[in-house]
Amino acid sequence: MKMTPVKGVILRYSDFKEADRMLTILTPNKGKIQVLARGCRRQNSRFLSASELFSYCDYMIFKFRDIYILTGADINDLFFDIRSDLDKFAYGTYILNLAEISANPEEGSYPLFHLLLYSLTMLAYSRMHPEDIANIYQTKLADILGYRPQLEICIYCGKPVKDVEGFSTVDSGIFCSDCYNGRKNGYNINMGTVRAMRYILDTDLDALKNLKFNPKVRDEISFIMAEYLSKHLEKYIRARSFIEKLGL
């Protein structure tokens, strides 16, 4: 029986039987994997904390048929501050949902894992607005997945855009007022939002730690990138409805 060490963050879990749990874990080198944690819900289980949502651990696993079995876990961070704050929990869950949809089984991606870990760390320990962190995650995620939106020139005529008219989730970018007539598949967006998105895409994560959005820019990025990713990933992100119900 060959044991394999992996770092990972729990994206989702499903309880079954009396005390077992199936974990969906994102790892940097194996992508998204399914791991069975036997007896982890018992109060005296050594895997109790390591099998919770958001947990970041060094896991020891072995392959059995189509799944992995958990045999060991050393906790790196449990991100308690996310779980104890409703706003942080809502946006943290949204980020986890996006990570799960974006990751492929058994296909490693260090950029996806690094972006997730950065975002959870910022949610838990920084003073940034939770929605701003989620917006950075959404925008960077689109770039990593190969869906970087065109934000410099009009997607229809190719001219530089100084006064933006709208953003098309279908055609992946901004368009000018001259090309707006007859096109009804876009959303209104202001130039300040476009500049903010450009800055996020062109700046390293470490330099975004003190970024602040005004409410209008925050709302526009949040809505447009959620619609954009849903369109390209061809899936609705479940946690988005939770955020909407909370009125965040």
C-alpha cells in the first residue's frame, strides 16, 4: 500500500454512514481529488478538524480504486475567522464553489491552488472587504483558465476604448458606443470598473493586498464577473444565490 503526501484545501464534503465523510480536496499537484475520511465525525477522531470546510492541511492518502483513503493529516490552517463571520463565510463559500468547478480531477494546477490559498488567507486575516477579495479571485481566475477578457480595445471594431459603452459576456470584453447599436447582449459598465479590472489582471497578487474599490466599481465587477464565469464555465455557482439572499 503506497502512501502519498499532498497539500490540500477542502472545497466540499458529504456525510454518509454513521461517522464517515467524503472530502473534495483541491491540491496543487493532483488537482481535485475525492478522499474518504473514515470515522472523521466522531468527537475523538484525529481527523475531525482536518475534514472541515476551508481546512488547509498536509494529508497522507492512498489510492483505492477511484478514490483516495485518508490515513494522516497535519493542519496548516483552519481559517476559523472565515467560519465565524457571515460575510466572509458567504464569499469564502463562493470562492470554494468556483474552485471546485474550475479544477479538473487528477490534473494539477499550482496557479489555481495558489490563488485559492491567497484568497482564503486574505479573507481570514486581512481588513479588505470580503467582496473585494472575491472580485480579485474571480478576475484572476478567468485569466488562469484562459478566459481573460478584452479590456483595452473594442471587441467588435478593434479600436482603443476611451469611453466604454458595455461589456459582453458572450464575446468576452468591452465595446465602444459606435458598436453598441443593434447589440443587446452586453451589460453596462463604467470606465472606472474597466480600469480596476485591468489593474487586477496586470498586477501580482501580493501588490493587491491593500486594494479598495468604491461601491459602484465593487458591485459592477461582482455582477459582471459572476455572469462572465457562469457563461464560460457553463455552470451556475451555487453560493451566488446564498450571497443574493443575504443582500451582500
